[in-house]
Amino acid sequence: MELLIQIFLQKGNDRMEIKEKVNDNIILDRNTRDKCVKHYKVLEKVKKLLLLPGTELMSINHIADYYEVSIDHIKSLYGLNRDEIDSDGTKILSSNFYNGSVINPTSVEQKQTSVTYTFDNGQIVTINNRGLKAFSKRAVLRIGMLLQQSSVAREVRNQLLNIEGKSSDEEKIQDINEEKNLMLNIGMAYASGNIEAVMKATTEYNAFQNRHIQKLENDNKALAEGILEWKDRNKLNAGIRKLASVTGIPFSKMWNELYKNLQYKYGICVKQRGDAPYIQWINEWEWDNVMKTFYAMCEAYRQSPTEMLQQTTPVGNLKDSKA
């Protein structure tokens, strides 16, 4: 029985490893974030939100507290992704925002450079003369999809993956019922003391849990076997071209997405190393990260990296990319 539990736990660890890779795709790909941002209600499922009184907005201080990171970390992330985050709804609250028309504060302390409001629930809000930056729940979720060094943000992304993994309410209900039945089977097998029945029920449950990530595992194995090596840099051009073609995204934008992800994820700033085509400036020891990034992009667009790279000769060469 102890061996069975170890096997079950190991399968769970493997499943989590793959799920982590899918989780990272949200960080890397704007299209995936755009698709997920409508599910801002997951924020409350993970942790209680503290909103600015009388609004559905949060300050940078609130966001930092929610994601359990420093205020400077949130400010830096916002500065790097201002346009994307602003597209989900941000505004500047003026220093007289709480003048009684929104909600009545219990006390107001006017200073030369700011106004501090205290409210019935004990919340204190200070707004300087330049105003207070406030973020909608969609913008807060967007920050969570971009934020790497936060366990809360990672759990938010896990919740998003659970939602996006289902295509309809009917499928969600079917999955819930099926999972309940499979777990019941495991319990009944344990109760019977039949080790073979326990093994069978556990295997069926693991197969159910793995159904959405099996394809990722297969593609990851193919990638690990070395579809492209550093000396095959020309062939990446063909892979990028094919991914651009099947997604309808311009070729040059697909290259730019690769470079942006390399810089954001691994600190590889190829555009600062020389003129286009920038891929020529990749060092051999960085190639593994390049392929991991391309792999993540393929999965984010729901394309098989194996299929994107299945060509015997490169389409064009590095000069064709102009990127």
C-alpha cells in the first residue's frame, strides 16, 4: 500500500511540473492574457480583495498587499506594461474624490501636499495633490498574469487554467461528475482491500487528471529530444513563419514576441547586441531558453511545437526574418 501511495504522489508531481509550464505561458503570451482577463472573479476565489471605499478599484498599495510583493515591484511591473494594463481600466482619483458624493469619510486630514481620509471600516486612504492611481479588477488580474515572483499570482493563474481548460458549462458539469465518480471508485477500492482494484481506480483517476496535459507532455518530450540545435538557427525562421501563418499574426510581430519574451523571462536582450536579424546574436548557451520560449509561444497559441518545426529544410534563411 505504501508503494502505491508513492506512485500516486509521483504521478501528481509529474502532473504539477507540466502544469507549471502551462502556467508560464500566461506570463509569456499577450493573446492568452487577453483571453483570460474576463475571468477577474477568480481573484476573490484566491484571496479577499481590499477595494478603495465606494469603488470597485484598487490602489498600487492594495495590489502589492494582495499579491504579497513590494510596492516597488508592482510599480516596476506597471511601468514595463503600462499600455497593456491601462487597456483593462485604470484612472486617477483626484484629491477631492471623497468629498461626500461617493462615500462619506469619518474624518479628513488636509495637508499641504495630500489629503488623508478615514472610513467607518477603519480603512485609511491618502491621496496626494497629483491624484491616486486606481486599477480595475481586470487590470489587477492582468498584473497577476504578468507577475512572476508571487505565489498568490501563480495560484490566480492556476485558477485561470482550470477555467480555460473547459469550453462550456456542460463540459464543466460533466467533468465534475466524472471526477466525483472516479474518486468514489478509489474510496470503494480502498475499502474493499483489493490492491488490484485500488491500482486500477487510481490509474483511471490519473488518466482523467492528465487528459488536458498529455499533449503537452508529448510535445515536451519531442522538444527535449532535440528538434533543433544551436547550429540549426536558420530553421527557427521556418518555425516562426509557420506559427505566424496558422495564427494569422504578422511574421515580424511573431519574431518581436519571441524577443520580448526572451528579454522578460531570461534577460536576453538580443536587440541591444547588434543589427537585424537579431537571432544571429544568440549565444550557444542561450539556445535552450530560445527553444523553451518558442515552445511556450506555440502552446499559448494552442499549436504543437513539434508540428511547427516539422520541416526538412528551412523556409528562407536568417535574412528573411528581418528581425
